[in-house]
Amino acid sequence: MRALSTSIIGGGVAGLALASGLHQRDLPFTMFERSNEFTDGGFGFILLANGRDALRELGIDLEPSEVGCEVSDAIVRTIDGEVVAAMKLTNAIAVSRHDLLKVIRSAIPPETIRLSQDFSHFDNDGSTVRAAVFADGSECAADVFVGADGSRSRCREWITPAHPAPSGRVKEIVSMVVNPELAEEVGSTFTKFMHPDGGLAVGLVPSGNGRVIWFAQFDTQRFATPDRHDAASFLHSLLGDFPAIVQRAIAATDAAAPHVWHTVDMDAPRSMVRGNVALIGDAAHPLLPFTSQGANSALEDAADLVAAVATCTSPDELEPALRAYSHRRRPRRASHVAAGRSIAADFVNPITGAVLVPFVI
Ligand SMILES: Cc1cc2nc3c(=O)[nH]c(=O)nc-3n(C[C@H](O)[C@H](O)[C@H](O)COP(=O)(O)OP(=O)(O)OC[C@H]3O[C@@H](n4cnc5c(N)ncnc54)[C@H](O)[C@@H]3O)c2cc1C
């Protein structure tokens, strides 16, 4: 009997969380990340109760003030201020992606993380993978391989070789502003303002320490996507009718900072596993941003997969354990994909009454 070794491809939210859980159980692993340094880019997201519970299972108990702040309510308003949807949130915290990754990484021994390792393909015998092969020609053998390489996953090709490429009708321009006055006004409420004609909205998310994350969502069938250098003038021309708080958030943002985010709409692969390879997070099921479940369900995948790998005492036990993991996670990923599409369809249409809350709990 021996502990099985794991190779994790991708050091984002899902990969790091998995590494933390394996380390907590004294299981051997190595994580391979394409980037050459920990830039921990991005802005942030809302961790919901399910994501926080999964993180706890993985050995990380977040102190909200360390990574962001509590979020008590989600409210959707028209640009005239009328409330068209509202929801109380329990145990939800807005986290900065940078701070969250830093906290998770601090729970993992640094020597288990290899940077500048761009995964290329799996060396395999048709059913079982022997080694992960990287762009520089180096290889790493292991008992189990986990694809945590994000929405445009290369590991996914081993599991569903002809899977349709991701697409997305709605895009987002995202940024963060540090402005304590604005942050105080936003309070602990995530507010989304929607244009009555549909297809255009701006969200303001408190992020702690005087920070506010804002995002503008737009329907690309109505508005041509700007490149990042034109994002500020694009927003200026489109959002003139939006409330003053939105104008102030955007005006206070460094013009170079907004990021144009190409959201991904993709059917989830039927299976998250093949042989001794499993997918987690966006590699397994990229989600539209409307569900707020991208990071949360990635953490759930990681917690479930750690528990599955921990039950195996020999490579023979691995395949059934991985298949059971995929089977358990299937209903959640299918319902998140469907919910994201319903909210997206609602979003592109004119508002005629109540709208769907941009959250799936
Ligand atoms: C830079 C960045 C910024 C983001 N910012 C936000 C944000 O502000 N708000 C939000 O809601 N979501 C953001 N996301 C997406 C969000 O992190 C994910 O949707 C979610 O957390 C699921 O995490 P994940 O680990 O599956 O994917 P990701 O967080 O995307 O992580 C995937 C990791 O795999 C690595 N990788 C990819 N290909 C390879 C390869 N060939 N070899 C080795 N490593 C590889 C990537 O560099 C990345 O570190 C961001 C993602 C990234 C990569």
C-alpha cells in the first residue's frame, strides 16, 4: 500500500485549492503552472457558502477581512433605480483573486510548485496516461493527473478530443477602483444596474479595504467589442444614462486598468475523467459569469476530488474512484451551465417585469 502521486496542471483557484487539500492529507503532488511568476491577475469574485465550505474542507478557513469583505445582499435595479430582483446572501464574501490565491498558496510547500511549465500533451498508451509532457520537452510521471488549466484547457482534449470550442455572446469589461468614499456608499451590497432595453448592465461589488470591483456586461450582437485601449471611451459612450455612482466608479478608474473579458459559453463535457486523468474547475465546466459559481464550483470539485484520491491505496482503485467523482459532480455542473444560460437569455432581452437574480446558490 502506498499513497498515490498526483500531477496538477494549472495553478489557478482550482489547482491551488486541490494542492492545499492533498497537502493537508499528506498526499504527494506536484503542481505545474504555465506563468513564470505569481502575478495572480484578475480582480475578484464572490465566494458563496458552498465555496467557503469546500475551502474549509481543503484546510483553508478564510478570515473575510484578510481577503475582502462580507456581502449581505444582491440587488438588481433598472438605471432609474427601480428594484427588479433582490436576494439576501448568507456567508458570502467578496474576495480579491490576488489575495485569495496568496492565502491558498501560503498553505502549500513552495517546492511543490513548478512555474514556467506549459503543458503540451499526455504521453499515454491509449487508455492510461504515463506522463504529462510540457512545451520545453520535459516530462513528469505520476499515478493521477488533474487538469486544472482553465476554460481553454488542453487537458480537456484527452477527455473529449472533439469538444466544441468555447464561445460567448455576452462580454464584460471589468476593473477595480480604490476609493473609500465610493466603497462606503456601496456598503455590503452587490448592486447591478440594468438598461431597460436589455443587453447592457453594470455591477458594483464591494471588495474590502476601500476597493470596489465594477463590471460592465454587454451583448456583442448589439455592441461591437472594443479592444482594451478603447474600453474607457466605449463605456463613456454607452453608459451616459446610468446612475451617478456608476459614472463615478468608472471615472475614478485608471484608464489603462479595465480588462475586456471574453466570457465562455460551453456545454460541459459528459465526463470529467478518462483513465487516470480528471478535470476540475473551468477545465471541466467553464461557466457564464451570471451564476457567480465559477470559483465556488471549482472549489467544490477540488474538495470532492481530494476525498476521492485519498480513498485509493493502489492505482487499480483509481479509475472507479475518479468515475464516481465525475458522476457525483455531474448534476451540479449541468445545472450551473443551464442556469447561466437562462440568466444570459434574460439579460439580452428588454426588462418587462422581474428579472432573474444573477446568482445561483
Ligand atoms: C489571470 C486570471 C484572472 C482572472 N480574474 C477573474 C476575475 O477577476 N473574476 C472572476 O470571476 N474570474 C476570474 N478569473 C477566472 C476564475 O479564476 C475562474 O473562472 C475560476 O476561479 C475557476 O478557476 P480555475 O482554477 O478552474 O481556472 P483559472 O483560475 O483560470 O486557472 C487556470 C490556471 O491554469 C493555468 N494554465 C492554463 N493553461 C496551462 C497550461 N497549458 N499549462 C500549465 N498551466 C496552464 C493558467 O495560467 C491559470 O493559472 C480569472 C482567471 C485568470 C487565469
